[in-house]
Amino acid sequence: MTVPPPIVAPSILAADFARLAEEVRAVENAADWLHVDVMDNHFVPNLTIGLPVVQSLRAATELPFDVHLMIEDPRRWAPGYADAGAYNVTFHAEACDDPVALAKDLRAAGAKAGLAIDRDTPIEPYLDLLPSFDTLLIMTIKAGFGGQRFIPQLLDKVRAARRHVAAGHLELRIEVDGGIAADTIEQAAAAGADAFVAGTAVYGAADPAEAVRQLRALAERAAPEA
């Protein structure tokens, strides 16, 4: 089972919003992607940032944006994030009645397409859709709030996805989001995840860039052997 080199994506949900550009630059030389959580107070109870902030930040950093849309009606909004320069735009399976069509729209707009699976959603109905996607984001918490405790039982979905990707020889990032820190990232990597969203573990550290490097090293050490 070959797993790509790990990617660490600090989540700006845990950053100081009053100093957002500075917080992004603090991880610029260490992070692989920058994870941007967009919440609409409908699909999830929380309300965070939207397209204008993403457009402004795009001018402040060269980091690839990994935009995670926790919103209703992603078909309406997702292409705008691709147009704004997002590298990867991920929307929730639970919010979209035709995920493959939206994935095609995102790719046509120049972005990678990602499919997110929330805590209580089984993964099996979506495995056959994976050839249409570049990223599969598996929540390891309930979507909608930062700072939650990692749920190790949800790694069964990661294992199922990794088996499916390996069997089909798919080129797909398997990303995990929720409670990823120094004491959990190795479990997720061992299960077959290769992209890791980390919020508090990065922005709660004295040196966010060093925290990213340490997380990546832990993931590399725990990744399954080919």
C-alpha cells in the first residue's frame, strides 16, 4: 500500500483573526497547504469567514488554499472559491445531491475537487465516486467547531478509503480534519491518511512553523510501508 508523502494544512480557524495575514505568514515556510474553514450558520451552527476574506488572503501568501466548505448549497458557492485562486475546494457530501457534477465544475474552474464526509455519514455509498475527486476529507470530529476531541473510531473510514484507493490505483489525497495533534496524527497516518488539518496544535504552539514540521515528521514515521 503506497501512501503519498504527508501534507500538513494548518487551519486558520484557530488563528488570531485580528492578525490573519501575519498568522498565515507564520507558517508559510513550513506548511504544505493552508486550510480555510468556511461555515455558514446553516449547514453547521457556526459562522466563520467567506469569499471576501479568501480573496484578500490570496494576495498575502503563496501557500495553496485548501478550502473546506461547511455550507448549504455548495453548487452555488464553490466555483467562486476556485475562481478566487483556491488550490483545493472541498464540499460536504451531505449538502450536495450531485457531487460528481460539482467536482467537474470545480476542476473546470481550475481547482482540485474534494469531497468531505462528516462524522455520522457512512463512507461506503461514496467510494465509487472517488475517481471524480482529488481529495477525500474524512472528519474525525463532528463538523462545525474547532477544538474538539479526536474520535479514533472514525479512522475505520480512513482504512476503508485507503483500501479502495489502493485497489483502484487512484490518485487521491485522503485528508483528516478534527483533533489532529502530536498525540493523534500517528494513528491517522497509520490508518492511511496522508493530509492532516491541524488548528490548535499549530496556532496554539509557541512556534507554529516548528509545530507543523514536528507534525509532518510524526506522520512520516507512522505512514504504512509500501
